[in-house]
Amino acid sequence: MNAAIRGVVRAAIGRGATVVGFQHGYEGIIQNETLMLSSKSVGGIITDGGTILRTARSREFMERQGRERAIQVLRDNGCQGMVVIGGDGSLTGALKLHEEFDYPVMGVPGSIDNDISGTDYSIGFDTAVNAALDAVDRVRDTAYSHERVFVIEVMGRRNGFIALEVALAGGAEAVLIPEVPYSLLEICDQLRESADKGKKSSIIVVAEGAAKAGDIKEFIQKNTGFEARNLVLGHMQRGGSPTAFDRVLALRLGAFAANRLLSGYRGEMTGVDGNKLVSHPLGYVLSTERAIDPEKLLLTEVMAQ
Ligand code: F6P
């Protein structure tokens, strides 16, 4: 998020604009929590996780009256347009301001879940995947030495993008994601077959939207008799210094959003298609489901043999 803020601020200032940040998301706009953002104020933040602007959920903004108040505050501050960095909720709010008040907005996809359409990657995904992968790699040492099955739960809300990536990169024996039905009995059979072939330890990655790691562990232990453990990675996936990939992605998406806004485009979200910068209407982005890559899914199965 910080790298995206830096991208927006420096690109906009480079075009002669003045940039003001609002703290605590839409709630901060309603409460007029402004922060002047100079080129210097965004120096040194690229290495930091989280966001210097903080964030919050706003009940008031969900109501039309709250949004009217937000628009008034934006206008009172002389803001002629706004870049919104965030996931589904933030982008939906941006679309509302665009549709209801014809206010110039540009969205930037920021979510570890990578569930936003219109971009191959959203900011934070790569860092979250690498944080989870580090945990999986560490756990594998115990899994191997103690010959145990480990069930590791990763974030992702209703989607399995983090789980799939972590499973592939971590060499997991199985992955459970909400997008695809799974059979725990089949997984147990697979674990028994592996054990017969001499493979005594396994890692199963489960997306939080698919099941609870604790329940899967219990089932496996009961049905196979193998010693199993579970681990919920939780919010450690959302913090820490961002990866180079995320920093560059955030800078590019942020700067591109600022540039497009200053060039008169509005109601869009920036993204990447391959390595190319793109921008799509927010309406399209929010009404389209991002699908799991079937090739990657198949690969987890082939690799687990
Ligand atoms: O959307 C990002 C995310 O980290 C999800 O993966 C997770 O389900 C959720 O946010 C956690 O939200 P909270 O911090 O409010 O518990």
C-alpha cells in the first residue's frame, strides 16, 4: 500500500498537482482526517508494510447520506479527483462516488486475496504468498523429521488464489480451495498411498474459505491414524516488508492511476495484463469474477504424485 501511495504522490506532483491523503479510508474522509502528501512525506516508506494512511471500515459511508458528506468534504478540501487503493469494498465505494456524484475516481487493486478482476495481480498478494511460503518451508522440517501430516490454513477470504500459489511453490501434497469440490476420503487414500511408497510426511494447504485446518486435521487423524497437526497462519500474511515484485507493481499501478486521473480518465481501475499496464471500468471490474487458473490447479495434482 505504501509503495502505491508513493507512486500516486510522486507521479501526481510530477504533473504539477497537489496531493492530500485521507486517513482511515472513507471514514476518514467523512471525518475530514487529511494529511498533506508531499514528495518528501512519502520518502522511505517503500520498505514498510501496511499503510501510512491507516485504514478503517465505515458504516456511515454505506449510506447515501454518508457518501454525500464525503463528497462535500472532498470538495471543501479542493480535491478534484481521488485515487482509491484497496479491495472489493474500497473499489465499490469508489464506483458509487463515480456513479452517484460523477466524482472523478481511479481505483488501484490492493488485496492479498488477488480476487480482483481486471488485473493479473493485486498489490500485497506476492508478499502474502511469500510470507505463507516461508512458514510452509519451516513447517516442512518438522513434518519430515517427525513424519507428520501438517494442515496449514492460509487467508484468501472466499477465494483460493493464495492457497493455490503457496501449495505449488511449497510443494504441498494437496490443496483445498473453495472454488473446487474436494473429497477428504480421497485425500486420506492419497496420504495412505504415499505412506506405502515411503513418503511419511505431507503438507496440505487449505484456504480459509474452503475449510478449517483444525477440522481437516481431525478428519485425517481419525481416518488414517497418522499423526497430524494444524496451523492457521492468519494475519502474519498481511504484514512485513513487501517483496520487490509488490513494490514495483504498486509503484506502477499507483503512478498510472494518478496519470490517468490527471489526463481526464475516471471511473476506472488500473491493473496489469502480463507485464502491460491496463485500465478497466470499475463497473466491469466489480461485476466480473476472477477465476482460478485450471492449469495451475492441475499442476498441483500432477506434482503431488
Ligand atoms: O481481504 C484480505 C483479508 O486478509 C482476507 O484474506 C481475510 O479473510 C480478511 O482480510 C481478514 O480480515 P480482518 O483483518 O478484518 O479479520
